[in-house]
Amino acid sequence: MAWIALLIAGIFEWGWPVGLKLGLSDNGLRWGWLSFSLFSVLGSGTLLLFAQRTIPMGTAYAIWTGIGAVGAFVIGLLVFSEPATLARFFFVGLIVVGIVGLKLVSPH
């Protein structure tokens, strides 16, 4: 159950950078997106808190941030037309390898 909570916490991590990116326009603050960002931070942190009860803190934190980083990268590509270079994919791939590696060597 802790691993599922950690996965969902990582998915919640995608929300806050999106909310922050969309939370400010030329016309000022966009409170709906900023609220979405805050909701995502709170949900993510709460689930990380639960996951760390059984998953070692360093492992949980590394996987949590990794899932968030990879998800934000993909959203950036698909939604915000960010550059899709081979180098960017290579280094995000290293993050994925790290996430999978930590899961494989973690006590169950």
C-alpha cells in the first residue's frame, strides 16, 4: 500500500509545477491555477508522509521527486511544446533508471 501511495504522491507532484506555470498571466494572478498547485502540494506531501512510514525516507523521497520530474518533463513536452531533444530524453531516462533501480533494491 505504501508503494501505491508513493506512486500517487509522485503523480500529484505533476500538478504543482503546472499550476505555478499557469498561475500567472499578463493580466495578473490566476487564483484557480494557484489553488490547484496548492492542492497538489498538499496531496503529494500527505501521501509521501504515509509512504515514508514503511519505505525508507531517502528511497521514498528520491522516487517521489523522480516521478514528479519525469511527469513534469512529459507534460512540458505535450502541453507546453517544450524542446524534445535527444539529450533531454537521455537524462530523463537516467532518472527513470534510478527510480526503477531504487524500487528493485528496496526492502519489500
